[in-house]
Amino acid sequence: MVFAGKRPNNLGISNGKLASCPNSPNCVSSQSRDATHKIAPLTFTSTPEKAIANLKKIIQSLPRTKIITESQDYLYAEFKSALLGFVDDVEFYLDRNANAIQVRSASRLGQSDLGVNRQRIEAIRAKLK
């Protein structure tokens, strides 16, 4: 059985911001203000173009991952869990003003993600260095 759910219709960049996290704890965002959802943006020391290219390579190297949307400053990928096929929507926004990559990772279904979204972003952060 697959618990994919429907792709949200609020993804993407709006006025330099990714969508807010829902009230449930199964979402992290570098643009969130509350402790439950807040995570640091990804940083880089290379050029912004090289950083987003590196990020894309990292995402493509991860299992059960599919890049859905890609532009010069934005990547959106779906990550599927191995066990039941739960889908998480993960977005990356190259914030040139902040010289950082803003991130949002959210589960489509359920309440708790047992910290999976936060762990995923931290694993990507470690590989991006």
C-alpha cells in the first residue's frame, strides 16, 4: 500500500518565501519563526550557481527521490519512504540576498514524521559542505 497523498498546491516561491509549515510537527522550514519548525538554511562558500548544482547532485544521489520542478533558483523534489511509500515534499530556494539556500521539507500525510524531515535536511547539509 502506498501513502503518497496528493501533491500540495501551495508549493513554490511567493514574494521570496516558501510556503509556511502547517501546525503539525511533520514539517521544517528555514523561514519558519517557531522552534518546532525552524531549521537553519543551507549555506555555501562557492558561487550560488555551483551551490545549486551541487545540491541537485546530492538530491539525485539519494534513494527514492524525484526532482519535480527545477529553475535557476529553485528545486522541488519528492522523497518517498521505503516502507509504506509516504511522500515528503522538499523545496530549496536559492536566496541570493542572504547568500543561502532556504529549505522546506514537509510530510504530505499524518501528524508526526519522527524527525525524518529535519534529519533529511541535516544529512543534505552535511553533504553540501
